[in-house]
Amino acid sequence: MEHKSKSTFAGKSTIRWTLEESGLLTVEGKGKIGDYDCGRNPSAPWGDVKEKITMVCIQEEITEIGINAFRDCENLERVVLLHSVKKICAYAFWGCENLVQVETDRKEFRYIFDKREYRNKRGCREEDTVVFGLESFHGVPWSRERWGGFYIQGDCLYVTFAGEERELTVPEGVRVLKSYSMNHLDVDSVTLPGTLEIIEDFAFSSSRVKRQMILPESVTKLDHYALADSSIVWQDSSILKKLFGNPRRRKEEERKRFPSYFHQYQVSLKGKKAYGKFRKLQVTKNWPPRKADGSFSSYVMTTALDVGESVYKRIRKGNIVLCVSYEDNRVICVKSFAWDGYYELPNEYLMYPVMDEDDGLCPWRDSFTYQEKEDIVWAFEDFDGEELTEKGVLRNLHPDSHEEWFWSSDSGNYGGPLELRFLSMWLSLHPEVTVDSTEDNLERDKFRWFVSV
């Protein structure tokens, strides 16, 4: 009999696994099965023999199954979870196309983004529930058998289990398509219900639908990034015009929001050099010139300050512009922009940092993308500068979100190491703000996507 037994370490957990000749993989230990094939994490320890796995048994005292743990185990047919398993993380069983049976004595499986609503329902007990993450069961027959084609709670659709279906019809009664609810589809058509009202950001991210989709007249909100990274075209309809209007006319109307004085506001550098070569950008107010008699004269209004245009010009001149975003006293991401002379576009480096016990700050995920001028200019909504000056920020955000923008004449040394050094300096001056660990990020289910400014 073939028999393999090894021990692996996942954070503070020690996981032991055994693969028998019959194809039974037994995993035991205490704590969490680690996250694999995710950034800095290694591949799963059974990755070299995953084609031989037909059954997985998770023993008592294992509490979580980590990201990508059994991804693409194509011959896996059955999974047995003992009662201690309470969470299955993102992509854990992605692509297990022959998995038809998942056994546990817990009564419920709940999707991670439905967890908060579930907690508030009377009579629901977490100790009887397995929580599963983003696309944990993507392409798995068991999930389609359990929930049909869709995981729906109330009037919200959270997850789609398309399988090999080529034409999808979302059931009537669904009012909201939640974020990531229909991502990674590859189908011929999708028919949306007449009850649909809201389509959230990233609802169709990374999806491909061959035929044009029809937007129901009932839709009142279509978030800007609902089709991020997708290959989908809406059929022209009155509802699209109602939601978005004429983009050209909208921009012309925004340009009419001129200040009462010519160059009344400007983007300037904060005097104190607290961040080395970087200087904080802020919106300040220009006072009109004083006359000989001591009174102030009005400027002749000929143009408005466009904050986004000012930021773009600094990038265009070869400077680095950097932004730190944080929320609830936790850093969300760090973006930096530098000019690419070959493509004549701003090059954006987007980094989601984590705090590592051994290495200090390091990227969790990062990406380089190019930005069109308009992507930067139109990210700034207040063109007269007054509200931005009052709030002490460069652009308007949700009250719980904050950004600080910086400029440097040091056009070299661009990319990850620069941002990490700058962030360390910034954090030293903001002790109330912290950076999550990788485990914190995954626990909070911040499955972030790379989008524009």
C-alpha cells in the first residue's frame, strides 16, 4: 500500500497529512490548514500528488481550510469535515469538477458576505454553521446540487454556480446582485429578472457573456465597476441613459462649476518636510491681491482650478505622486504614479501592504497598470476647491475613508521598495493607523480588485 505522511506548518498550526493508495487524503493537526499559492505562500504540500486524491477527510481540531488548499483536485469526489471545521476560505475547492459529496454534521453552509445578515437572524447559531468564502466551490457539482444555480438569501443573489450551463436565467424576485455574485462566468447569455434594482461593484468581474445583455427597466443603480475586467456589452436602452445620461454633457456641466475668483484655489505643498523627499499635497486658497487703499480686488474669472488636472500635470512633469488610503485606522492600499515616456501615460503602481512578523512591511498583492489622463482628472469631484479645502483633503470620499496625497521630485526609484519605505515613515507619524497581517486581510475577506484611481 502506498503511504505518504508529512508535517507542514501554517502560521502557528502544525498540519499532518497522509495519502493512502486508495486515494484517501487524511489531514489532521490543530488550527488552520494554511493558505497556498497566494502571493508569498507556497503551493499546497500535496500539490504534487493531487491528481491521486479521490477523498479528503479533515480530522477533529482542524478549524479552517485555507485559500487554494484543494484547488484543482480534479479527481476529488468526496470530502468529510468533522464538526471542528467552521470555515472554508476562498478558492479552497475551486475547479474540483468531480466533487459530488461534502459531509458534515453542521446544519448550514453560509457564504462569507452573507455572514453578517445571517448573524442577525433569530435562531441562527454559528456553532452549527460552516462559512465558505469567495468562489470556494467554483466549478463544483456539489454546490449546484445543493443550491441549484444560485446562492440566494432573501432578495439578494450572492453566488452563481453556473457549471457547464451556457444560458443563465436569474430567478424573479432577486432585487440585488451583490459584489462578485456572477464573476468568472463564461456563458452565451444571461437573462436578468424584472425585479432587479441594484447591481453592485464587481458583480460581473472577470466574466465573459457572448450575447448582449438587456438591463431591466426596474434597475435604479448600476455601480461604476459592476463590469470590471469583464467582456460584457449592455444592449442600448433608455435605462442606461437614465442612469448615466450623456457623458460628454455631464463633463461640460461639471466644468461650469467655476470659482468666484480666477485661480482662487490651488494644489500646493505642505511646508513641513516630515516625509523626507516627499511633500504632502493640499488644496489651498489664494487671496485676491490687495489694492493700495488696503481693499481686495476681484480676479477676472477665466478658468477654474481642476484638482485632478493639477495632480496630472505633476505626474506629466516627471514627478512621483503617491497616495496612502486608510479606513477605520487601517491602511487599505498605497498607490504611486510615475510618467511613462514611451506610452505617454501615467504608470500606476497599486500595492496592498501587510505586516509580516519577520519581514516587517511587505506587499500582499500589487499590480502595475496604465492610466488615461481622464482617469486621474475625473477622480476629483470638487472642482472649485472650497469643500476640499474645508475638509483638508484632495478629493471627496466616503466619511469613513481617508487619503493623503504626496509629491516628490525624485522621479527614480519607483515601485514596491519605495512605497514600503515611505509607508514605514508615514506610519511612524501616524501611530493610530495600523497595517493588517495576511491573516487579518483574509479574515476580513478583503478580496480586493485592481481598479483605477
